[in-house]
Amino acid sequence: MKSVFLIRHGESTFNAIYAKTLVDPGLIDAPLSPTGEAQVVQARAQAQALKVELVVSTPFTRALQTARGLFGEAHPLVIECLHRERVVASCDIGRSPRLLAADFPGLCFDHIGDPWWHAEDVDDNGIPQEPLEVVHERISQFRAWLRSRPEKRIAVVGHSAFFFHMTSHKFANCEILETTV
């Protein structure tokens, strides 16, 4: 039996602004806020106590920062797009693998497309709107991907809407939820 630990990223700069204004601030691939960085520091001991064999993160900056902050540079980290956030806001639009590789040297982005996020169904504000059926298909694909991995203990750093649709649980920032696949 596999143990999979779903971990929502720390608070992003988008989350911080949106919580105050309820207006999309137009931040593409928002990084962690100072509060998010502190949340990662607070969750580090709990995450490291999980004794995972593999850490999987989406290519979003906030998730990569959270994964590295929780598990460190030496821990195996795989970038996967299947569990990326559902695109409904500016922060859910990613950046090219080339730009990500420049910001995160030592991580491999060669296997992801450009764009690797849902880029269709654009609304009047220029933001793609990913249909729920697409998200549900990705959830099925991601569960199969996790089952295919040889590791028995996997940490998955990702996003609230994707995880909610996967588990029906509403995640707080840096919350860890153990599940099976």
C-alpha cells in the first residue's frame, strides 16, 4: 500500500492580495508571500518526519518554493503537471520551462510542454477557464501516475482546487493530508 501525502503550497502573493480585495491582481505564477515562507518554515519538521522517498511538485513557483522549503535541495524532486491547479485566475497561468529552469537550477523541466497549463477557453479578461471535466480527467491520470511509481511514500506538493476535487477536503496553506491511491 502506498502512502501519499498531499501538501498545499504556502500562501502566495496572489492569495494574500486576493484575500483582502477579492479582485484578481493579475499575478502570473505568483510566488510565496512572506507569510507563505513562514508557513513553510513552520511545516518543515512535520513534512520531514513523513520520511518520504519522493517529492512531486507542480511547475508553479509557489509549489516549487514550498517543496524545496519543506524537503530541502538534496531530496529527490520530480516536476509533474498532472496535478497543477485548475486554471481560473491569473496565478494559475504558468511560465515557460526555460524561465522556470533559470529560477530553479538543478531541477529538470525538459519533459513538460509549453504551455503546460490549460491555455484554452479564455474569458473576457484573458484568463483561461479550465472545465471541471478536464480537471477530473487529470485527477484520474494523476492517480494512475502515482500508482505507477515504485516509491511507497510520496509527498505531493500542489494546489487547493485540484486537491479539493481529488479529495473533497478544503486545504489550508501547508496542510498535509495522507491518502492512498
